[in-house]
Amino acid sequence: MRSVRAAGATALSAALYAASFPPLGARPLAWIALVPLLLALRDASLARRLALGVLWSFVAGWGVGTWMP
């Protein structure tokens, strides 16, 4: 359950970060988007931190990259 919550917080963080880019362009979200990720990483082991970082990179990259041609 704890890993599901951490993965959800990581995905939420990446989605908020992606929402700060076009077409939504909610720029102020970029300043608070990393808070859920940092909270998820706080008590995680090194392996879990790496996995959450990969998840965040994948979701953020997919969300940001969709508006580019």
C-alpha cells in the first residue's frame, strides 16, 4: 500500500509538472509540482527512489512531449 501511494504521488507530481507546459500552460504549477515527488522520496530506499525517478521521468516526458511536433 505504501508503494502504491508513493507511485500515485509521483505520477501526480509528473502530471502537475506536465500541466505547466503548453497547451495548458499553467506555469505556477511548476513551482509546486515537485512537492508530491519529494514527499514520496523522503523515506524510500535507494532502489525505490530510482524506480520513482524513472516513473516520474516517463510520465513527465510523456505529458510534456505530447504538444511538440
